[in-house]
Amino acid sequence: MTHSLTLEVPENIYQPLAKEAEAKGRKVEEIALEKLAKDEPDKIDDPFEKFIGAFDSGAMDWANRHDEYLGEKLNA
């Protein structure tokens, strides 16, 4: 079964989809659906990524949970 879904997206989201669709000769909707169906979200520009592995934080999961740890410190 399929369902229709209408979305309004900002220009900065739409334009990369439109460019990719044009380059691949496909519809924007097809590209958007593929991205929505992905198991993993597209890589997000993380300013702390350059520090991963640069020092011993003492936390084995710091690379994956650094936002959570920083949030805890801000709320403390």
C-alpha cells in the first residue's frame, strides 16, 4: 500500500534534491523518497568531529554521544 504525502520544504532543502534529480534524470520526489527511506541520515557537519580521537575523554562513547555530554554540562 502507498500513501500520498505533500510537503513544503525550504529552498535550501529543495535545491540539492532538484540538482540531484536533474543529474540523474529522475523526479525530485523519487530522490526525496530515497533519502527519507535511508536507514542512516546524511552526514551532518559537526564542528566537534575534528576533535574525535584527539584526546582521551575517558568516555568510550564520546564520539557518538558528545552532544549529549555537552548538553548535560550546560544544564548542570
